[in-house]
Amino acid sequence: MSNFSGKTFIVARYEFLKTIRRKEFLFMTFVFPIFLAAIAIIPTLLAGTTLAEDQRVGYIDMTGSFDFPESLTHEGFSLGPMGAKPSNIDFVKYEESSEVRKALQSGQISSYLIVPADFLETGVIELYSSEKGMSVSGSELSAELSNIAINSLLKDRVNESVIERVKDPINLNMYNVGDNGESSEQGIAEILTSFGLPFIMAFLLFFSIFSASGYLLRGVAEEKENRIMEVLLSSVTPSELLTGKVLGLGAVGLLQIVVWLSVIFLGGGYALPIKIEPMLLFIALIYFLLGFLFFASMMAGVGAVTGSLQESQQIAGIFTFIAAFPLIFMQVILTSPNSPLAVFLSLFPFTSPASMLARIAASEVPFYQIAASFFILFVSIHVVIVISSRLFRVYLLMYGKRPGVKEILKNIREGGR
């Protein structure tokens, strides 16, 4: 990796331009994230522009104690700057079941409620709807009916402030206490920034690292299988070829993650408030660069040793499975971020990028653990690059023979002499 020559950058530029023209790269980098952002944004636009349907709801109160309002406004819930359009629910009183059924069948009302005589003992209210149904969900209507029940049962028994507190007993405000002792309120933006953003970035790092390093594995295996490698090595050294491929595809992966983050911040910022912490972004970029160098160099060594693309992908699948452990144990990392397993996964070089970002999302990670994770990953990169360089020199032009483990270890040892 120390052999930076003009030929190295020619190889890097070629790999970069070749990869960004791939259809699968263009789809995963631009079309797929825009599609996901559209899924998040379009419903909020529709909620803000679509007029809600007003409804008439009939009711029969067999207890004689319910005080239904003539109408109430249903605000609903919506994300985004425009919000949801409110709808009105008009309540119509009926005395007989046959009368309210006829009203439902004729379309005069969209549904009706029956409050049984034993409501105080059971708490049951029956809801009957037409096949068309209601635009208000059952859970939302249940919440509205709970308020009506509280008003009816406590009216003239307690004062108005007590009734309002019973309907809305707790409003939990969350605060963060800094190292200096000062506290700041934790709103939805802070919650998304401290939890959602690192969690999303952990997934992005995993997929971006393996997509970019997968291109390197495929390129080396295809060039070796098609005998193009012989032509390349007549003009460049194995070290220049390896370095150029890693640099070029590293730039591809960096471009991909920048596009993904931009789409998330622009699209998600419309629907949800997201604040970007520069330090978190800086740590994520460092993990991406180190993680890519680690896995790309490993994939290059695998591609050099194996004789075909299929065989390369089978062996690389083992490393991919190990690297996916943070996704498999994500619940453990998030619920117990300081457990021995979570700490080990955040220090182990195969799993440290995604695991450490997930731990940062769930708790305050000591600085020495982040520094130790960087150091272990950096040392591992140096070891993998040395091994891959030796494998590159020995096996790039070897065809038709699958080397054994003992032979590979022997060539790794002798390559340093």
C-alpha cells in the first residue's frame, strides 16, 4: 500500500469509472434510496393534502349515564410539515336497535355504538360498522370514547382539572445531563439523532463496505479467470494493482455512502427533524474507511487465491457471515450495550464498525474503547494488507490448481523473506 505511483492512480481511476457505470451500482446508489425516501415522504404529503372524511356515528346508551357530544374533531396523527387534515365525527342518538340498524343500512350513519347496561362492570362498548368501514381506526375511536366515558362518569363529582388529568395522566419530558451538570430537554430530534441516526449508519456501513469490497472480489476473480490478469501484470506490479483497486473502489464506497446519507437527511428531514452531530459523522466515516480497507484487502487476497468467481464468492461468504454478527445480535447490543458480548463485538475487527456505532446509539461509550477499537482495526488492516500482498504476488498467475491451507500459510511466511 506504500507503493503510490502514477500507474496506481491509473488503476484506481479505471476501477472507479468502471464500477460507477455498473447498472447494479447505479440502482443501489441512486434509485433504491430515492425509492425508500419516497415511501417515507409520499404518505405525509397525502395526509397533508387529502381531505379527511366526516362521519356520522349512531349510539344507543343503555346505561343512561353517557353524555355523548353532538360532534368531536379527530386530529389524527401525521408526520411532516403539513400535518393531517382533521375530521369531524357527528354522534346521533337512537333508542331502538332496529332503528339504528336501518340507519346503518340506508347509509345515514357509517357505524353505531351500543353501551350495554353492565358497562361499569365490564367496560365493554360494542361497535357495529358497514362494510365500507370507518376512516378512524378502532384504537383511535376507543381513545375518544375513553375521554367521553371519563367526562360522563366524573361530571359533577370532581373538578374539571382533575378530569383533564385523569384523561391525560402523564406527560413525560426527557432530559440529557451533560458532563458539566447542565441539562437539556430531549425532544424527538434528539432521540432520532442519538438512537436512530447511529443505528441507520451502522446498517449503511455494513452494506456499503461489502458492496464495494464485493466489487473488488468480483473484479480480481473475473480478471484472473479470463486471463486478463496476465495482460495487466505486464504493465503494473502486483502491489500497484492491489493498491489501485483498493483506492478506486474505496472512492466508490465513499461516494455511495455519501449519496445514501444525503437522501436520508434530505428525505427524512422533511418528515422528521434530524440533527447531524459532526463528531458522530466523523466517527462513522473513519469506521467506513478502516472497515473498507480491512475487508477489501481480505477480498483481494481471496480473489487471488481462488480459481473462479463462484469459488471466491463461496469463501467470501464466510467472512460476510461473521461480519453480519452485529445485525444478528443487534437486540443484545442495543439493550445491553456494555455487556461483554457487545464490547467484544465492538473491538473485534470483523464486527467493530457496525457494533460500535450501534453501541454509541444506545449508550455513552467510553473514549478508550473507541480508541482501542480504532487501534485494533488499524493493526488488523496492516496484517491483512501484508498477507494479501504476498498472496497477490504468488497466486495471481496460478491457474487450474486449488492451493491447500498449508501451502497458503507457507507462501505467506516465505513472502516476507
